[in-house]
Amino acid sequence: MEKNNFRLWHSVEYNPDSIIVAGPSTDYGIGVEMHECWPYLLEQMLDIPVYNLSVPGGSVDTCYRVLDTFLPIIQSKKIIAIPALVARREIINSHAKFNNGPVRNSIYIQIGSWSPDYQFLLDPEELELNVKRQRDAIASITREYNSELILLEYPTQWLLDPEHSFPHVHDYSKGTDNMHPGPDWHIAVAEYVRKHYFND
Amino acid sequence: MTDFRNTHTIEHNPDSIIAVGCSCTYGTGVDTHETWPAQLELSTGLPVYNFGVPGGSLDTCYRVLDTFLPAIQSRYVFVQKPSINRRELIHFGEYMQIGHWSKQFTELLDPLEIELNERRQLHAIDNITNRYNSKLVIIDFDSDGYTKGTDNSHPGPDWHKALSNKFKESI
């Protein structure tokens, strides 16, 4: 079920015994069916509702914006944030409706290599400071709602994990778009998250 | 120190106060000894680092804290809240203060963007001060009813004195 450009299968309502996942397209599940994406699989494994608030083309900015919008309502006790540590940003243009890939009629502009008009937001020093700022903001908003924050950072996760067990996309099949990871990667990520963060 | 009216050496100094804000903290329109950080230092006896930036925003406040708080680790961080209708951007190695005066980068001043950015910056500032166990106090202090400084635009010494007293109550 696609709701408000998210792959949400739950109503947005107060539901503290739940998990919020906020990441980019890989976590949205571009290239796989909704029932194949790892947030859906994690819900099946844990029997805990998972709100998949991931946004294709999303950035660390998007991650904070989504939490700012939904965390005050849902107040999930666990937040899995995947701040895409790549050259991306997001800004709002309240006077326009943008069509960013699968995101339709949105006032949120996803900025990346595809955005010639917004390259000023992708200055390397600006990006470096922005990542720190957004991560601080994400940590603060989750603390405000007494939620536990789990940060998954794909480009570095594999290196940070002493067992090097985080599923590396290159070791798995591709999705239907031949770019994003396929169903076997999503199964592996759901297993990884369950094993490392839920002691299940 | 360049671009700041700070007179203290940047070094580990937890028994101190970091003051951040815009030109009203920097003290445009008043002498250095009349600024609220200088008056606060005088009344508390604690060194006050004045990191006010003319044209500064909440973005600037976070950036300045990100730069200096890890080194100084002050027990108190006092924020004179700048106008939310401003932003800061790093552009080719320079800090660009963006506001009503800007011809470039005005995309960042979209009303909804501004509204979200205020919450984002306040959360980010909260977390960085929390990391260093600093007490964070943010005051949005109106200058109505106070004198003007020598530029006839920014607040005068009485406003600085009053704000200094407000912050002192937090210690």
C-alpha cells in the first residue's frame, strides 16, 4: 500500500510499541515488492509494527524531516535511521509540486547529482557540516520522545561492524530496476538488524 | 580573534560560558565592553567567549558550537536567538550569511523550509550541548523599549545589560 509517497502498511497513529524506519530508496525498497523490503520482513520476524518512512532519493535531511513529522504522532520506542551519507540534500519549496522519481506532487525537493540548480548545497564542506548537524538533530528529536536510536550507515557500516557481517550490496542480486539491491539483500538486512539490535 | 569579538584563547576551559548569536551578541552598535557577553563576564567572573556573528542565524550558532565547543567544553552555552528568517551556507570555503539582503540562495528562505529549519537547528544545538554536558539556555530577547546603538539600528547598552542579567539568572 503506497500512502503519501511512503510504503506504509499501518495507519499513522500513536503506537509506541512500534519501529520507525527512515532511510532512502534502498529501504523504501525500490526494485523489490513491498512485501520483499527489509522493513516489512523485519516486522514479520519480530511481530512488531514497522512504519517504513523511507523516501527514494532521500538524504540525511529527509531523515530528520520525516522524524519531525511522524515521531510526535507515532512515538515509536525504536527508530532505525539510515542517513544516506552521499552527496544529497533536501529542501522545501512550498510554491511548487515536484515529481522526483516515484515521489509525486511533493513540495520536498530531493537534491543530488541530478539537480543542476542546487549544486550550491552540495559543497563538500557544507555537506560535511550538514551531516553532523542532521545527525545531532536526529539524536535530539529521538531523545525528546524517549526513543532508542539505531543508526545504520551503509557506506561505513560494513567497516564499522567488527564481524564485517553487514550485507554488502555487491554480494547480492539486483532488483527489478537492475540498480537497487534485490530480495536476497533485503532478507539479509532484516536478519542483520534482528540479530544485532533486537536480540531475537 | 578574526571575525569574532572574542578575547579569550581557545583552549579547554569548562569553567566558562560560550555566547552565540547574531550581531546583537557580537555587539554591532556598542563597544566591546558594553556587549552582553562582556557584561556577563564582569558580573559572574566567568570567562565568556563571544562567538556572535553579524548576520548570523541558528545555522551559524550550530556551526560555531560545532567548531569551538569540543575544544572549550564550557559548562554553559547561552544562545541569543537570531531571526529565524536567516540561513548560513558554506560556499567555496566561505560562510555566506543569507537573509532578506541576499540575492543568491534565497531558496533557503522558503517559509516552510524556514519553519522546519528552526526546529532542526534547535534540536542539533540541543544535542551538541548535551554531548558536552553543557547547560543550554536560549533567549529570544526583544529590543522594543530599549535605546539604539551608535548605528541607530541595533540595540544599545541598556538592552545588553538587561539580556546579560537574564542569562545570569540561569547560572
